Amino acid sequence: MLRFLTAGESHGQALIGQIESFPAGLKISIDKINRQLTRRQGGFGRGGRMKIEHDRARILSGLRQGITLGSPIAIIIENRDWSNWKKLMDPIRPVSSRLNARQKRLANDTTRPRPGHADLSGAVKYDTRDLRNVLERASARETAARVACGAIAGQLLEYFDIRMVSHVLSIGRARMKRKKIAFDEIVSKADRSEVRCVDPAVSAEMKAEIKAARKNGDTLGGVFEVRISNLPIGLGSMAQWFTRLDGALAAAMMSIQSVKGVEIGDGFASAAKKGSAVHDALYYKPSGSVRSRGFYRRTNRAGGIEGGMTNGSELIIRAACKPIATLMKPLETVDVINKSAARAITERSDVCVVPAAAVVGEAMMAMVMASAFTDKFGNDSLADIEAAFEAYLKREF
Ligand SMILES: Cc1cc2nc3c(=O)[nH]c(=O)nc-3n(C[C@H](O)[C@H](O)[C@H](O)COP(=O)(O)O)c2cc1C
């Protein structure tokens, strides 16, 4: 099964991604990986750290002369700010006594958990009163490694002409009211907007919301959408709870830091409607798309999945991000050492991460879809997959 792991602390030396069971024979573009890393770092509402990072990926293993080998792929993204964190974050040596004023503050300022973050639960669970031991890994800096891995999975999907996009539907109270947004419109417009929204007027409203939140020391959430087109019918399976593709996609989306809700297709809205207004009637055209075997729908309220399997329509999945937990006007909390009332810590932080979370969403969806694709068509070599895929599409039905 194609899967990936990440390692690395937010201010550690580097982040690491490792992909297993990736097929041999695919030419990988490092530029494409780096482009995705740059997209993750963008977006109006990000914090000062984005200016330092400028992430770049380096492949350590699993490729030879640019081509995947079928062996585990390891990727490293070095922390460009490591020299400033080495004394605090060295994996072996104890914290040095020769800290500058900023380092001293960072070393001692980690006992007041942020409501809404992993700080308190992690501290109790892992038996530490130094919240940095938890927040370093809970931080969504980890998503850089996800994006690098997702960019490799995305190149496999791209080889089979499966396309993926994302865009932002709402930030705070500013939201897209237009329901029909074509895939190609997202391709051409989303990345031109600083908030990754296709409508310039709504983008301006979103930026105004973010500016106001920043001024008030507050943060904002929102909703983003990922779409995948040109999928073959029949990825995933209804056979077991864990083989259902909708379950895997929702779990992957939910695992993104700050995501608190996921829906596929009309999701929550369909719960209030009658079946006749929810389900997508079926039609057939012998000359229709070979990937859906000629079957098609005039609507796509199901969002491309029925019975835990792709149905040949575009996959539409949305995620709701809560406003992030690090507030510059911090909430009340309790100091974990002396148990007295306090104000939560204020690490350098973003105001709104929804545009970046959408890029992470693409990476997670790419991973899950590449896994489903190779589950069905094999994961040893590209040639084997191509042969199996072609045979599937040609099989008489
Ligand atoms: C791309 C991205 C960047 C994030 N940046 C921050 C941040 O700067 N400050 C913060 O408090 N939370 C940030 N978050 C959210 C936290 O990581 C998240 O809220 C925290 O780990 C707790 O997990 P939960 O919200 O899923 O419960 C970010 C999330 C994403 C997806």
C-alpha cells in the first residue's frame, strides 16, 4: 500500500518525508515539488516566519537519475532558521546556558497552554511541563513535508492525466456566493489571488476580514475545496469500512491541523433535502468518457463518490478550518507549573491559514488518490500500472 510518514519538529534541523510502495519508473520533477512548497508558504494572513523559510526539497533516496526506483523515497526540507534555534532545539545537547535574550524568552515562555492548541493535552499525555516538547510537533510546519510527499503522488496522478485543484470558498464572514465554479476557472484564477479565491471582489472582502482580525489580535478560519477530475470509475471499494474511499479522504482531510469539518459533494446541505433532489440521475452515451465507461450525470451532488468508490464524476471535497489558536490577544489559561491563572503563550503566528491549508488539502488528496489508484492498478512499476489501467478501460462492460 502506498503511504507516507513525516518526521521533524517545527524549529528542528529539518523536516523529513518518507513515501513507501511508490512505483518504479516515474520521472520526478524537483521543480514541481518546490513549486508546491512555495504555494503552501503563500497566502495573505501568514506570519513572519514565511519570510524566513523559503522551503526547498532535497531527495535523499528512492530515485536514481531522476526516476523512482520502487524503494522508499526520502525527502528532506532543511530549516533555514536552524542556526537561531540550535541552542534550544539540539536533539542531543542540553539547552546551552549562553542564550541571547530572545532565546531565553523562548526557553522560559512555554508553560501557559493555548486554548484550542495541542499544548495542554500533549503536555499531560507525554508528561512534560515544557510545552515546546509538544507544540514543536503539533505545529503545522509539519505540513511542508506532507506537501512535498503529496507533490510526488501528484506527479503519478498527473502521468495518468488526473488533475487536481483547490480554492478558498470563505474566510470569516466573506464567502463565495456563486455555486457553479468550473474546474478550469479555478485552475486559471485561484493562484492569482492572495487568498486563493477565484472572485476578485470576494478576495478583497476576505483580505479586509484578515486585516481587521490582525488589528484586533485575533484569527480567522474558513472553508476550502479540493477538486479532482478525470478519475476512472471504481477506485476505492464498498467491501470494508476501511476500503471506502470517502472514509480515507475524510480522514486525510481531517488530519490537517485546524480542519474541523469535511464534506463530500453537497454533504451537509443534502441532509435537509428529499432524495429526488439529492441523487444524480444516470445517463449513457456510447461515445462518452472512457473513464466512466460512457455513463454520466448532469448534476454532481454526490461529489464523485458513491458507495465508497469513485463514480467517474469530478471529486469535490470541502474542509472547514477553525480560526487558529495562537492569539496575539491571548485567552485565559492556567500555568502548568504553578496552576495559577495566566494568559496563553503568543508564539510568532499566522492570522489566517485557509489558503495554505487548501494547498495541504491538495497534497493529502493526492496521497489518498495515488494510494487508491495503485491499490487498483498495482504499485511495482509504471509499465505494469499502465497495462492494468488500459486493460481496465478496455474491458467490455
Ligand atoms: C498551514 C497551516 C498553518 C498553521 N499555522 C498556525 C499558526 O501559525 N498558529 C497556530 O496557532 N495554529 C496554526 N495552525 C493550526 C494548528 O496547527 C492547529 O490548530 C493545532 O495543531 C491544533 O490542532 P487542531 O486545530 O486540528 O485541533 C496552522 C494550520 C495549518 C494547516
